[in-house]
Amino acid sequence: MGGEKYGARLPQLISSLLLLFVYLCLTTPVAAKSDRDHSDSSPSLSKWNFRPIDSHLLDTGSPQPTKLVDGRSFKSDSQAATIVDCNHELAISAPSIPNNSLGIASVATPLFLTAKLFFAKATFSFSITSPGRHWLRLYFYPIPHPEYNLTEAIFTVQTNKFILLHDFQVPDSNALVFKEYLINIPQEEASNTFSVTINPKQNGFAFLNAIELVSAPDTLISDNATVAFPVGGQFSGLSNYALEVVHRLNVGGPLIAPINDTLSRTWLPDNGFWT
Ligand SMILES: *[C@@H]1O[C@H](CO)[C@@H](O)[C@H](O)[C@H]1NC(C)=O
Ligand SMILES: *[C@@H]1O[C@H](CO)[C@@H](O)[C@H](O)[C@H]1NC(C)=O
Ligand SMILES: *[C@@H]1O[C@H](CO)[C@@H](O)[C@H](O)[C@H]1NC(C)=O
Ligand SMILES: *[C@@H]1O[C@H](CO)[C@@H](O)[C@H](O)[C@H]1NC(C)=O
């Protein structure tokens, strides 16, 4: 991984850049506060004093809109019909999800209860009002189905420039998988729509439980970063890459080791980060 800018020279496959960076999560380990759906515009309600201009929240496979405990409302399939394009798909649902007291499941449970199977390439076309950094969040849970074994689905998820998941498969039938990327959408891309495509591996199918594309504050992460490997190394031009969230801080809480987190995430305690 060099400091090479994107463009013609960038290799097409940038599998989720394993650039370790600290995402300063100022809350408990749940969704970022920055993308709440503020029906009330009072700025004091927002920790970041930030209201996402672009906010596309889709609960794929859901017959009705889904409201989370944090107040955000996810669109149903019919509300999202103009965003999603796939010529062969199937909506399925589950009565419940596996117990998972830690992590994303505590807020996002309803999102995992429905999914859409894609038997052909699916394209999500998001209109972008405000260029700049955006969170792209993907939710996967292999809902049991009598005909299709979602645990065996293998597929690729990509944007115009980045391959975020290549030949992805959930680890097991109880897995709740949450993927979060920080992507810069420059002006020239924003003038059209921003696309995310999901491609099943040959003759197979793909699935998705929910997807979010929301504006992130541009100042959230500086364009320069200190990289973990090699220690102390500097990396600039971060906005040209898709960053996968790898480190989080569990502010005021203890270390949560991957073994205690079904999503295999590590939540770092915040002591040592505040000086
Ligand atoms: C899941 O949690 C509920 C309530 O805490 C409990 O009653 C149930 O036995 C748990 N199920 C499994 C499979 O652990
Ligand atoms: C689905 O596939 C997974 C992985 O191959 C396997 O472990 C599991 O037993 C299968 N489930 C069913 C219901 O066949
Ligand atoms: C990022 O690094 C470049 C090159 O080292 C430097 O010129 C620039 O000022 C830095 N930007 C910030 C915001 O630190
Ligand atoms: C996992 O959780 C158990 C029960 O809370 C705790 O005893 C154990 O120390 C934790 N392990 C790690 C590696 O955090």
C-alpha cells in the first residue's frame, strides 16, 4: 500500500483497506451518533452538532418501514423501490435473531429480521446532495430459510471505485455481521448518483439485511493518519480510500475482546486515549 492516489493507476481491487485507524466513538459501542435522524433540529440533541445531509436508510426485505430505538427510520422495500435495481430477488424474514447482548444487535435487531436475496446483480443508486465523506454500513444475518442456505451465499460488494467485500461469506449461521466503511464521495461522483453493487458468485445468490449511506462530518477523521503497521508511519490522502472501521473506543467501559463479541470486534477502553 503506497501513497498512490486513486485514478487510473490504482489497482481495481482494493479489498477493504486494512488501515487501522481509531474511530473516536464518543458513545457506547452502538451506531455513531452523527447519523441520527433528527426530526427535531435542535442542535443540542446532536453530540457532533452535525446533521447528515444525505441519509439513505434501507431495511431491505422489509414490508414496512423500521424504526430503531435510536429514532432512525429505515425505508421499506416499496419505499426504496427507486433505489434498488435487481431483476431477480426474494424478500425473507425471521421471527428472531440469535442472542447477542453485545454490540450492534442491541440497537439494530429489527434490521436483521428481514433480508433480500439477490439472484442477479443488484445495484443501489443513492442520490448525493452533499459530496464528501459518507458512512456506508452493511448488515448481514443468514436468516434460516427452507430453500436457501444463506450461510453458503458468496458474493462481492463494491462501489464505483472500491471492492469492499470480495467473495464474502458470513462465518456461520448465527453470525450477525456489521460492516462499516468511511468513503469519500468527491464532487464529480456526487453529481450523478453513488452506486453500490452486490454481485452473487456464479450461479449463486447474495443477501443483505440492511444498508445505510449517510453523510459523515468531513472533520471526523483527518486526511492524514498514523498507521499501525509500521508503527508510527504516516499515511496521507486518506479521503481517497475507503476505510473500514477497525478500532473503536468503548468510552467509559472496559475492553471488549473479540471472544466476547459475536462480531469479533474489539472495543478499546478509552483510558490512554484522552490526555
Ligand atoms: C436468549 O436470551 C433469552 C433472554 O435472555 C433466554 O431466555 C434464552 O434462553 C436465550 N436463548 C439462547 C439460545 O441462549
Ligand atoms: C448451511 O450451510 C452451512 C455452511 O456450509 C452449514 O454449516 C449448515 O449446516 C447449513 N445449514 C443447513 C440448514 O443446511
Ligand atoms: C498531511 O500531510 C501532508 C504531507 O506530510 C502535509 O503537507 C499536510 O499539511 C498534512 N495535513 C494535515 C491536515 O495535517
Ligand atoms: C469475556 O466475558 C467473560 C464474562 O463476562 C469474562 O469473564 C472474560 O474475562 C471476558 N474475556 C475477555 C477476553 O474479555
